[in-house]
Amino acid sequence: MARIPAIVVELFELLALLVGSAAVSLVGVALELTGVEAVTGGDLALGLWALVMGAAALYAGVVALGYEQVLPRARALVGDA
């Protein structure tokens, strides 16, 4: 069985984290927009729920995945190259 070089595995992991971070962030933005529309439309409960969930998704996408996972791995790859 052929061995996969470590750099290929690291690049694949980085790409997967980057795609995941972008997807979670986009869900967060969509929830924020839905929340604003719901609050301005008069549905306060749904609007607040969507705003809180959107903020949590944005935190997960930008900070937890992007800043704490993707950025250090990308810096390590660039530093190793």
C-alpha cells in the first residue's frame, strides 16, 4: 500500500477545516439575517433565538475553527515550507 506524504494529509486537513469554518460562518450569517427579519417582522421569540444561534455559529466558525484551528495550521505549513 502506498504511503501518503505528510504534507498532503496536512493540506487535506487544512482544506477540510477551512471549508467547515466557511460553512459554519455562512450559516451564522444566514441565521443573523433571519433573526433581524423576524424581529423587525414582529416575531420576537423566533428573532431572538435566531440571533443567539447565529452569534454562536459565527463564533464557532470564525473563532473556534478559523482563528484557533485554521490559522495556526496554515502558519505552521508556511513556516515548514
